[in-house]
Amino acid sequence: MGTISTAKLAGISLILGPVITVVCYFIQQLVIFADVEWGNAASWAAAAADQGPAMVATSIIVPLSLMMLVYGILFIANEIRGNGNGDALARYSVPLILIGMTGFVLSSGNFVAATIFPEPAAAAEAVFLAAAGMNGIGGIFFSLGFTAIFFAMASREEYNSMLANIAALVAVLAFVLSIIGFASTELGELMTQLVGVTYIVHTIYAVYIGRGLLTRG
């Protein structure tokens, strides 16, 4: 393992990271929070406490698998920066993605805390609300960062320009949906489901890029 190349490590990260993240995301949305009352923090906190082991496990795994995805994306951004087309957008994407990643890590920690310490209920609900806020703003920054890096990749043939443009447009959609879902409790559930679909599209593209990195000599 100590002799693995950076390209191959990035490829493995781009394959495994988003797949694991999407699986955990849908476990949370379709299993743990399947019956929650949207917009009711008490309902969310109670559901997390009822499904404690699953909530804790997915909340720990998600930031770890996202870190894998981010490592792979930053590897690509580093390849593009200072090397022709896409340089400006690649540079712009990095702080956005890192800010989004920070939001997800902090929200995951708060989700775990609210889950394993459900009493007093008011405190757990407050922590859950704070975590939801961090998660929401993290998703907005993440989507904007991925929009930038995908458009940067679209300017380079080695990342399949057509697929990169599709991924970038889907990231724009995810950005808009994330803002709507964050700002509206009435539309939050629908927006969250639609954002999940965009994650699937990005996962497919990330796996495609990851396989390409693995084949580098």
C-alpha cells in the first residue's frame, strides 16, 4: 500500500467515496427518517434516537466517505490548476468544496451527539436544528463547488467533456434545489429527494473518472 500512486489512490477514492456516501444518504432518508414530520425538529430527533445505531453509524461513515470523494476531486483540481483550460474554475472550486465538507463534518458530529444524548429532549432538538442548518449550508457550498470543478473538467478532453458538462448542469440543479429545500419547510422533503437523484448522477460520473485514473500507467 505504501507504493500506491496518487492517481490510483484518487481513483479508488472517487469510486468508493461517493458510492458509500449515497448508500448512507438513502439509508438515512428512506429508513431512519422515513416517517418524520418534515419541519418538526422533535420528530427528527425522535426518529434519530429510535434508530440510534443506524444513525450513529451513517453519520460517522458519511464524512469519511465524503473525504474520499473530496480527495479525488482535489487531485483532479490540482492537475487542472496552472495547466491550461479550466484553471480558474478549478481554483475557485477548492474553497467552496472544503467549506461544504466542513459543514457536513460538523453537522454529522451534531447528529451523533443529538442521537446518543436524546435527553433533555429540548436540548437534543436544538442540537438537531443546528446540525440541519450546518448540513443545509454545507450542501449549498458543496453543490456550487462541484459546479465549478465539473465545468473546469468539461474544458478538458481527458475527463470526457460531454459527461462533465452533464454533471455540471446537474450540479447547478442540485445547487438550486438545495437552496429551495433549505429555505422552505413545505418543499424541503421533495427537494431532498430530488437532490438525492443528482447525487446518483454524480456518483456515476465519479466512478467513471475513478476507473480512468486507475488505468493510468
